[in-house]
Amino acid sequence: MSCQAEVHAYKSEYAYAHTLYTQLLQTYQGAQLGYEGFSLMNIAAVEVPMGVSCEVIQEKIYASQTISNKIGNKFMMIACDTIQADLNLREGDMSCSLFCKCLKAGWGRFSQVVSYCLERLADVTCWSPHHDPSWSIILLAYSLRAKKKPGIYKALQFIGDVHLMQNNEVTAVSLFTVALEGFTYMDVHHSRAECMIRLGDMAKKNGDLLKALELWETAKPLFERSSQAKRVQDIDERVGDISEETKEQHRKNLARLAELNVPAGKVDEVDSDTEELGLEEEQVRLITV
């Protein structure tokens, strides 16, 4: 059951993971203290992106920290601090000091902690405009060296965000497209949807409303599967701004695709080897600027 829960969490199916982790907690509670602590920690970790209330998550972090201190499990101690940092960020605390502390403590010892911290630090959309964008390059370098495919594609997505903020839309589109292909291959719903909503926004900006509508409506069920209620609302607001005439044309296009048995939003699977990320030499140079 633990492995199943991890797979669901990896795919950002947080609600399914939460259910399984809760069942594990009920199994271990009062019987196996270490596993109880890990179950509490894992539940807290998926509750952060699910948007569960701060108080509920905080209780689980404290309980897991108490157990980790009691049994002397260093990994659990650092991981709890990392989840605390993630919760603080979600609640608007823009200080990266706790993430940096956890990153230093986990470096060379706990790769899971390192990846977790770097992925949060690299996501410029979560931080103030003055946040250091070079974290995305650090995440890419670390993930390439450690051969961590999720980290590689998340780094490309986040570097795309940096270029989007700098109005380098051509480079941003290339990066989001490659990241989307990678996340589609790995079946990571939340990250797929984030790439789609960005590509849709740029399509709308460039006047291609049909493409924007297709990308947004393909992203919506992915946000739903990953328990992202706020992002589902964002999609609904975007779609609501599109004229009925454009929506009708989109429905006709979907009907034609159905007749041809071609899935909407279909992207080709790609070889996830880092040498075949789909970036030309010039694009590789651009993302590091």
C-alpha cells in the first residue's frame, strides 16, 4: 500500500495518496512508532498542495516531529522541516531560509529532501519578483547529474517561467512544450496542467483562441485529478472570457476529432533521455542566460 501511495503522490493524485497514507496511519498508530511518524509526515506533504487548512497540517507536522525526535530519525526531522517550509510558503511567507537550512542538512545525504527543496526554490511563480531565478538552473544541473527526470522537466518548466517573466515568449514556449511532453510521458497531472495553462495563455495573447481553449479545457480535468480547486477556478474564468462563437467552433473541432478517433490535447510521447530533450543548441544556450 505504501508503494501505491507513493505512485499516486508522484503523479500528483494527491487525494488518492492521502486516502492510502491515512489507511497506513490507522494500521501503524500506537503499534509501530516509526511508521506512524512517516505516515503523518506523508499525509502532511500531500495536504499542502491539496489546500488543506494550515492548522490541520501543522498538527501532523508537530506529531511527526515529536516522533522523529523520540526515535532519533534524522531524515524524518529534516523532511518535517521541509514540509513546514513548504506550508509557510503556501501561506505567504517569502523567506527561503528554512528551505536553505534543509537543503544544506540534506545535501549529500537525503536526495529526496534536496530535490524537494530545489523544486520549491526554483518555482519563481511562488515567490516575490525579487526572488533569485538562478535556482531553476541549479535544479536543472542537480537533476541532470542525479538523473532525476521529474526534476529535469520541472526545471525546464521553471526556466520557462523565468523567460516568460522576461517577455522571451519564443524560448518560454519551447521550454513549456518540452516540459509538457516529459510530464505527459510520466503521467504527472499537475505539472502537465501548469504547462498547458501557460501555453494556452500565450496562445490567447497571440490571437489563437481555439488553441487556447483546447489547452485550457484539457488542463482542467488534470487540475481536478490533482485536487487544485483554485486552478480549476482559474480555468473556468479563462474559458468564461472566450466568446460563445469561439466555443461553438471548438466544440465542432472536438466532434471532428472524435470522428477521426484523435484525442484532444494529444502530444507525442518522447524519449526521456536527457540527450533527447528536444532543445536545439541555441535553446540550451538561451535557458542559461
